[in-house]
Amino acid sequence: MKKITLIPGDGIGYEISESLVKIFDAAKVPVEFETENAGSDVYEKTGELIPESLYESVERNKIAIKGPITTPIGKGFRSINVYLRKKYDLYTNFRPSRNLPGIETRYDNIDLAIFRENTEGIYIGEEKYENEEKTSAIAVKRITRKRSERIIKSAFEYAKNNGISKVTVVHKANILKFTDGMFLDIAREISKKYENIELEELIIDNMCMQLVTNPERFKVIVTMNLYGDILSDLVAGLVGGLGVAPGANIGDDIAIFEAVHGSAPDIAGQNKANPLALLLSSIEMLKYLKLDDFAKNIEKAILKTLTDGCKTADLGGNATTTEFTDKIIENLK
């Protein structure tokens, strides 16, 4: 039986993680959860943001799923999430988005995936003031061939494996000719190896406009770190918000799946939390583990639950976390 590191996180993370475990148990998914935690709550109790036992668990199991983690301001890392991605070289940030039944949005047929390079770009954290007066500051944006090739190949392989005929690369190479220019050149090189897949090139500002006016024409988007961060949340907004947005951070050996929303401390412990983002992330995790039948069973149960009108308050319903979870379990085959 496959062991998975479960990282509940902070705030509502405990409740949505409990929902996940209950549904997996009911669906008889052949996995065992090994719970470790990180974040603000752990820091208050132990003085550590990430305990050594969590590292050991992730490195042993090679796969984890986590709820929202709060990084205490001024303590250790700039971001625990960013740190874990860099530590384990989780270079692919995979953010699929699609319309779900019962959730009203402006568009009806969005079904796309964003591949965001997760380990470099302007998020490497190399920034400094240029003078003692702190009136000028600079930040470094690093783009490398190796890391660009990896993320672009991931996007093309996903398109090939899912019968998708176009990949859209997003850049600002008209201005950033060395960094974005290299990324774009590499995309062109790699696209030649995939004869049946078209490469579409869009500048980031045009991409944003296209997404809010005609998002349904896009299927696979690949881009650099900052642009991907912005675009993935933009698209999440088009399909209902971060509460319905699954996410994954995938490397060559280790993968961490996650709910990308915040820890919502204002509703923690009130049985109001929406576990959908974590549940949808768990479906992607099951696909990654080649447990497709279990993924389909849980997915169908979720879709039926939403179709029947059972939703938490943030999605326009009145179900509690427990009621929403129980309804999904009821709809399992």
C-alpha cells in the first residue's frame, strides 16, 4: 500500500484534510496517510517552521498532499511553499482549471492546464538596495536552458498524452530579449519534435486580455514563474475562484499536491470550510499514482454532489464541511 505524506497546514487545513481522509477511506483508495505538519501552528508549538520529521517523510514517501500553510512574518523562510519547491526541485507547477457543475461563471467550457516553471525567474529572491538611502532597488531574473527545457517538455508531453493539438507559450520577449527571448527560442526548438502539436506564441499582456475575453480556446499554457503565478490565479477566478483550484508541484522524484488557497483563519474550526480544492488536487495525485479508477470514482461523486446543489457557503450553498463531505461519500460507487 502506497504511503502518502499528509500536511494539513494551518487554519482550515485541518478540516479539509479530515474531509480528504474520510472520502479516501470510503472509496477504499489503497493508500495510507502519514501525517506531518508545517507552518504557523507548528512554529508556535515547537519553534520550527518545518520539522525534520516532515522532510524525512516526504523523502521516504516521494509524494505528499498539503493544505494551506501560513508562513509567520519575519520567521525563517520568505515562504514555506517556495522553500519546499526549491528544496526538492519541484520544477513543474501544474494548475488545471475547468468549469464545474452548479458553479455559475461567465464562461461554460473552460478546460485548460497551466504549466508554470517553479524554481527560477524573478522568484529566486536575489534582490537588494542599490544605495544606502534605500531609494533604489534591483531584483535578478534568472532563466536557464535546463529549467526552461524541462517545463516546456512537460507541457508538450501533457498535450501529447491528452490528445491536445496546441500549446501556448507566454512571454515578454519583445522587451526581455535575453531571458524571455531564450525561453521562447527553447519552446520553438522543442515544438519541432512534436509534429502534431501547434506552438502558439502570446505576449503576457495579450494573454491576459485573451483569457478574460475568450478563455475557452486555450488548452495548455506554458510559461515562466511570475507570469504563471498570475495567470493561474486569473484562470481560477474564471471558473469559480481558488476554492475550486487544484495544484501540483512535480519534480523528477518527488511530487507535492496542494490546495492553493489561503488558510482562512477567520472560519477555521466552524465547519464552514470548502474542501473542494484539496479534493480536486487529490484526484490529480491519484492520476499521478496511476490509480485512475479511484480518481474517476471520486471525481464523479464530486460532480454529482455539485450537480445536486450541495455546496459550501463560499460557492453559493449552505452545506457545512461535514455535510458536503458526507454527500460525496454517499455518491461514491
